[in-house]
Amino acid sequence: MTAVKAPRPLAARRPGALRGIAQIPGDKSISHRALILGALAVGETKITGLLEADDVIATAMAMRRFGAETAKDKDGTWRVWGVGTGGFAEPDGVLDFGNSGTGVRLAMGAMATTPVLAVFTGDQSLRRRPMRRVLEPLSAFGMDWNGRGDGYLPVTLRGARHPVAIEHRIATPSAQVKSALLLAALNAPGRTRLTQNVLTRDHTERMLKAFGADIVVEPDGAGETISITGEAELKPAAVHVPRDPSSAAFAAVAASIVPASQITIPGVLLNQRRVGLFQVLREMGARVSAASVSEAGGEPVGDVVAAFAPLRGVEVPADRAPALIDEYPILAIAAAFAEGRTILRGLEELRVKESDRLAAIAAGLRAIGVNVEELSDGLIIEGRGADGVPGGATVETHMDHRIAMSFLVAGLAAREPVAVDDTAMIATSFPEFEAMMRSLGAEFA
């Protein structure tokens, strides 16, 4: 079972300007997928730039338990020797994914159409997150499962002995659910068709093409239909993991709210379904731009430059939520330092993240002196301007890495220091966060 880390509180206070190069780690979403597809291919897959955070390492360990081999070279390159679709071995123990919702859901999909049994669990936070949203559609392939209540971990899966292709309309706008179904379809004879009404992250589709899968994506109203042929023979691919825009968001917002700041974040993933935060910041008046844009591994990448500017409140409609679902905590901090009201809608998904993230954001903002109204699906934040947030409080993080990092960023621009009750969980996604921010001039104590 996941070890419980001792709480590590930390406080942030106003520094001078933030300046320099922000070295952001590799993208978490792509790192998980590279390891899993490498394990499902036949032969050796090389991965450069892999995020070596707790969440991703848990996925690497699970792939080893399923029979794949992994190794890390001295230069940081990871190698995965896969077992082929349908080749997973039965794990000899419980698969512990720590805090990783992405890792556990995608791994469930990857094994769902292989006739082995596996037990999945995670830390206290992950065991509170509902899994039925992915388990029920996976059952249509012929998989069986047992778990608590709404599919809460620990969950036991018995993969389908005679998997079948499916046609399914995805009810929850979730890239994790969609990706789990695509991975399951790889070992199901025939053609699986999945339809989603809302566009979500498409890293799995892009990477499946790179690994040789027969996959077609077609527009379908406001969404799209994805068809994929099963009994796939995936070939190894060289994967370069670009830097994570969800992690870059913290540095970009910090530069936008700390006076006289200017930073550059090199090599950031600029996939259009992942840059919603940067687009909203520009609408708020932020000086955020991209330069040196190129392509790496089928994904657009570029350098993000962010500098201080007075921000103004905006309204972000619900249909934009999938493009910045992980960035709402740090967007709420930008809204707190803007002039005027910011309205965020379509955030029901935040209720079932690492914490009830919607409630945690609202409580944290109130603690540092910002008026906020919590809606069933969003927030109304009354911004206090560039120099108007009082601070001077300790924010409860609820074991949520993004809440912790967001409110530390708030402390860099608030009148009085802002503390968070724990930062130990930041290692799940961004272990270099504190050191990176200090290198830019941030002051933590």
C-alpha cells in the first residue's frame, strides 16, 4: 500500500521580480501514455524527457508487473521492452498507483481485454475518486470487476477472455475514460467506434498512430467519432516528451501577477487542446506569447514567454473547460489578482479530482481575503487587483498538488505571506516545483 508522507508545510512571500528560464518537467499525460504503449508494443521503445514524478513512476512499476521491461540510461533516456497487445502477464501482487488517476484508469483499459486478474489500489486521495465511469464502459468489452460503492479502489479486474469490439458514446467528457477504452480496443477483434460530444485531450490518438495502430478520427457535430481496429500489432516508437503546459501554468501566472517579472519557459507542449489557460490569460490582458514553435513527436512545441501585466476579470464559458481542466486552480489565482469579476463555469469535473477541487479553491481564496461564490458547476471570483489580495493565511490543500502550488504562487504577490499546510504531494506531478520557482527569484520559507 502507498506510504503516507509526513506533511511538509511551506509559505511563500513577496519577492522582487521573477526572472529567468523556467525549466519545466516533461508532460505527465504523454509520459503515462508512452510507458503504456511501449509496454503494449513488440520491441524496444525509447522515451526521452519522461516526467520522473511519483505518478509516472507508479505507471512504470505497473507495466513491469504486467511483464514489460523498463530501464533508464545514464543520459536520462528510458527504454521499454513491450510484450505486445494481449501479452500482459498476471501481476503477482497489488498494483499501487499512489495518487495517479490517469495511471490507474489507463492501466485498467490496457489490461481489460487480456484474460488476467489484477488488483488496483492507490493512496487515500485516489481511493476516494470514482472509477465506475471507466469500469462500466470497459465491461462492455467482456471485462468483470469488483469494487466498493461507485467503483472505489481497491478494485479487482478480470480481463475479458473473449473480448468483443464495441460502439459507445462517452457520457463523461474525460480524456482518461476515452483513452482507457481505446487501449482496451487494441486487443478486441473487430472495429471499435467511440463517440464523444466534447473534444478532450487527443494525446492517445496521436501516439497510437505513431505506434502503428489503425485509428481514424472524424468530426461528429461539436465532438468526434474515433474508430480503431483491434488485434493490433503495435510497433516501437521513439517518443520525445515535451514540457508540461499544466506545470508551466504556475510559472506563467506567477510572472503575470508579480510586478516587473518576465520569464521564458522553453519547449512547452502547445497542443490546442492543452493551451486553454494561456488563451484565457491573454484575454485577461496578460503578456503571454509563444515563440520558436516547431513539432516534436507529432505534437506542437514552443517557448512560452510570460511577463507582468495588469489583469482584468473575464467570463470563461463551460464549453472551454476540457481545454484547461487541470489549470482552474491557478487560473483562480490569476482571477484573484485581476480587476473585476471572473466567472468560471463547467467545472463539475473538479468535484472528483484529487480533492473536491472546486470547494478547495473557494475555501483557499476566502482564506487569503478574496470574495468568491461557489456554484454547483463553477466559481464567481471578485478580483482585488494587482496589489489588493491580503494573504496572511494558511490554506488547506486536501492532499491536492495543484491546490498547494497554486496558493504558493498567490503568496508571491499577496500583501502578506501565504502558507499551505502540506507540499509533500507536489512530488506526484512536479517534484522540481520549489527549486524551479526559487531559481526565478521566489521566496519560500
